[in-house]
Amino acid sequence: MKELPNPTFPISQIALPRGSLHQSPQDQNGTSSTKVSKPAIEVSWAKHQDEVREAQRLRYDVFAKEMGARLPVTMAGHDIDLFDDYCEHLLVRDRQSGAVIGTYRMLTPAQAKRAGGTYSDTEFDLTRLRFMRERMVELGRSCVHADHRHGGVILALWGALFEFMSRNQLDTMIGCASIPMLHNGMISGDVAASVWRQLQTEALSSVEFHVRPRLPLPIDELNSQLNVEPPALIKGYIRLGAKVLGAPAWDPDFNTADLPMMMRVGDLPRRYRKHFEGV
């Protein structure tokens, strides 16, 4: 078992946010008993290489098997890229089986310097964000197992992320939020163009934060008038106060259109703060 290097910032134990736990068991009269049930899920940061491999296997199952992404074959059945070795990997496990059912990776400012940039830099020109880099982390490769896509898992992930940000006095998160290109059995950018049209009026950042895609989705050649909902994860980001930083980039390997997004800790709505300890 290979021990990972000490993380750039200290990592404390993560408490699950309220709302991610099962309800207390009820007695025969339907009232809650005084016995508190154990959490159905647990959150931790990867401490060993084999734990990172678990996250990479989950990512492969979701991105390659489910979404049809074309991933480089570094290790069979794993999604691995050059940024993984620089990132902290957040894991959510099913307590009963021990399986990793959700994951995020986080690239801290110091590690981004070591890596020569962020993954988002490969898709977007982030020049306008250069003044924020010292307090900006990148989130990426988020996914949840198909059998566990409920609010508890994503709340647990977000709670751990916000706790990390608060404890290390970091204030900005960026990342690429993906919109699948598969629509009615065909690869098309119409859904992404339509989502972008909606978000331009609902969640676009102020102009000083706008970034440009390196491989733009050809919006003008697509039907942007479809009546579609943004993916659940993007809607969740918007509820947390996130902003879209510009038009989507096209990622042909993942069959997605990627929106550049930014979430600032100070913009987290008050009603969500009670879910995230340490914020």
C-alpha cells in the first residue's frame, strides 16, 4: 500500500452535513426513538494510492461505461490523467459495503503551480482570473454511482469541500460543469446551447470574470431553443450561488459541452450554511 505524500493543507476529519444521514429509526407508533442511527455514508480524503484508485475506478464506470467518454488507457478500468497526482481526492463511501460511491478531486493553489496550471486552463483562457489564483481551488472529476444519486451523497461532498475551504482560508472554487451531448440517441450540441441560453440570463457572472473557451461549442450553428433543464449538478451549483463564466467549450473525448463555473464561499446563500459545518 503506497502512502500518499502529505497534502498541501492539513486535512481534518470531515463531519457529514445534516440532511445526508438516514432518519432516526421509528418505533411502532411512528415516532422517532431516542437511539440515533449510524450514518449510511462516510466522507474522507484519500490517504493511500489504493484509495485514489477506487475513485478512478468509479470515474471510469461513470464517464466511460455510462457516458461513453474516450479515456486514455493508462490503467485498464481506471480514469487517470496527469492532474490526479497533484490533487486531493474526496471520497464518499457506502458504510455497509465500504464501496466508494461518490468522489471529487481538488487542486489547491500550491499544487496548481506545481502542475503548471489547472485542468480548466486546458479548456479555457483564464487570464481574467489570474488575480484570484492564490486563493482559488479547482474542483473536478465529480461523479456519483448510479445507485446513489440522491441528495445525501452530494450534500456530503459539498459539506466536506466547504469545510476544507473555510479551514484553509480559501474563498473561490472553479471548475468545468459538463452537459452531455447525447440527445434523443444522437450526439448533438442543441441541449448544451439551450442550457447556455438559459444560464446567460439567470447565472452569468459579471464581465470582469468572463473567460473564453479554447475549443468553443458552435452555438450559432445549433438550436438553442429547446425546452430543457440544466443537469442536476449545474442546478445545484446555481442554488449554492455559483456563476457561469462564459460560453461552453466542446470536449470531444467526453462527449460533453463544458461550462466554466465559479463558486465563492462568500456567495453561499444563508439557507445552505446550516448544512455545511465550518462555514
